[in-house]
Amino acid sequence: MNFKYRARSSEGEIMEGWIEANDQKHALESLRSRGMIVINLNAQGGSASSGSKSKKKSSGFSWKSILQADIGAILSGGRVPIKSLMVFFRQLATMENAGLGLSSAVNMIAEQERNVTFKAVLIDVKNRLDRGSQLSQAMAQHKAFNALLVSLVEAGEEGGMLARALEEAAVLLEKQEALRSKIRSALFYPGFVMTFAVLILVFFFMFLVPKFKEVFSTLSIELPSITVIMFGMGDWFAEKWYIVAAIAVVIIGGWQFLSKNKSTRPAMDRFKLKIPVVKDLLLKSSMARSTRTLSALTSAGVPIVRSIEMAEGTAGNEAVKDGYVELRRSVVRGVSLGDAAKQAGIFPVLVSQMMRIGEETGHLDSMLERVATWYDQELDEQVKATVSLLEPMMIVFVGAIIAIIAVSIFAPITSSIVQLS
């Protein structure tokens, strides 16, 4: 049986060729005995009949499973969960370190994958590997793998460090998901409390106010001003509730539209960076995400200009993205990375200083990783501080609403009791 291999020699040179062996295990042993580190090893078959048989056996998938995967991809909207990608890169890195061929490794992962969309993607990647494509080339054909992941794998293939690149991709995905979780946790509590307060007000005005107004109308007592105002608001809300709903829809929908529209998004992102509390969360999360991306790419051997270009896409904010665009242009003109970051204006002093130190010491990737770790820790502290600050404010806010409602209702009741006595 013939095997097509791609391996790194003891001198670090990437070599490709063919080797004949009884099976994959013997092929691996033969290449290793020559001092080679195998990057990719795919069976191509020795004859027409045996090759066809081998191909059928190695695929491990029936047409039924492929059709089911395609149908599942349509039903799921073509989305691939971040968790599935993390598990894929982590398992593939482990199998690559163990010396298992990429085609067999992808095949094994695909058999265990439960997400039908990603299963279909892995089937196609495996088939492309069997036809001689490199892993990065096979991944580039699918939207499930963004340009950042493809660049990492491509750099690993070219440098003979594929397993390390796969591990870097897994770590990068894990860190980005953890970062998103921190932001969600910071926004969940105030969002929940505000929603709860709005529901209380809607329930009060829609159901309780009319009942109390009907009861008080039968009593010959003078209502306090706060109760009169409350009843007036209740009447207006009962008649014009659709205006309130329309205003809420316009505000929320308008914010979403302006934040996502290409022409207005830059201005909105700059505006967000001026909102107290929010600006710190956004800037720190953007710096943590983009510097970690830059660190992973430079560590994998991706050229610095290309690495900066990839980091632009992970900034998550147009103002920060523009800063990376200016950074890339300055580096192309020959300006040092640290000076370019300082001139861009958007980068904090810490980032520009660490970039300068990394360039001078030749450890840019580790310096950027330290910056990302520092911003991760800062973001943790910021989230905790924000939640601890918002918690009493939300309690006071909801308590004030309940207090106003209680006073407006119980004041006339107390007044009527006094008059009767």
C-alpha cells in the first residue's frame, strides 16, 4: 500500500513524498526510523482494486450518514458551536502528538461528533485530506473555520509544528469563550433586574390600578396627590400602552440597527467607549482578545503584518479595529511595533510598552501573552466591581418603585380609616 507523507526532517526541513508499507503503523515506524517527525500521512492505495477497498474502509461513513448530516445542517441553520471547535482542535492536537495520521484522526473525531453541521464539515475535511490536500486547505473551504484558525494551522504546517498550532487554536478558542462569558455575566444581573422592574410596573398599571381606582371611587374621601397621579398614569397606560411598546421597540431596535449597520457602527463603537463603566469593560475585553490573537499568531510563525491583520478581526470594536489598521500601516512603513501602537492612540500605554520590550528582547509573543493575561485579570476584577456596584443601585431602584406603589395605594386607605374613626 502506498502512503503520501508530509514530515519534518531532523534538520527542520519540511519534506513530502511517497512510502510503501503494509499498513499505516509500519509506514509511521519507517519514517520515524529515518529521524522524521510525521505531520501528515494518508493512504492512497497500491492498486485500483485494493485502493478502492482501502478507501471504502477508511472513510467509515455511509451515504445515509452524509445525507443525515446535510439535513441536520439545514435544520440547525449551519451553526457550529464554539465548544465543538474547541474539542476538535484539542483532540486533533493530542492525536497529532501521538503520531496518528490526520485523516484517521479527523475520521475518529467526526464519528464522535454529535453536532450534525460540524459532522458534515469534518466528513468533507477528511475526504479532502484523503485526496492529498493539506489540513489548512481543507479547513479553508468551510465557514466553520475562520481565517484566524486557518492561518494558525497553515503556519504550523509550514513550520513543522502542527500539533503546537492546533493546541494554540484550542487555547485561543477557550480564552475567547471565557471572555464572552465574563461579559455576559456582567450584563446579566442589571438586565434581569431592569426586566423584573418593568414587568412589575406593567402588571401594576394593567391589573391593579383599575381595581384600586374602582374601590376608591366608591369612598367619599379625598385622594392624595401621589394616588391621583398614579391613577392618571394608569388610565393613560391602559389607553396608550402601544405607544410605550412602540417606543421600547424603536429604542432597542434602533440601537441594534445602528450598532450593526456598516455606516453607523464606527460612530456607535466610539460612543460606547465614552460610556462610564461600559467603556472599561469593552476596551479591556477588546485588548485581551486581540493581543492574545496576535500572540498566538506570532508564536506560530505567522508574519507580523498578517498577524496584525488577523487581530483586527477579533477586536470586536471598530475604534480598536481602526487602531490595528493604523498599526499595520505604520509597521509596513518600517515603524517599530511599540512606536506604532503609541501613535495609533487607541492602545493603552501598557500595550505599547510591552510591544516595545517584546521587540527589543525578541520575545514579542510572550509579552503579548502577558498583556492578554493581565487584561483578563483586570476584566475579572472589573466585572466583580461592576456587579457589586450595580447590585445596591438596582435594589434601591426596585425598592423605590415598590415604595411609590405602596404609598400611592395605602395612603388613601389610611386616610379613609382615620376619617371613619
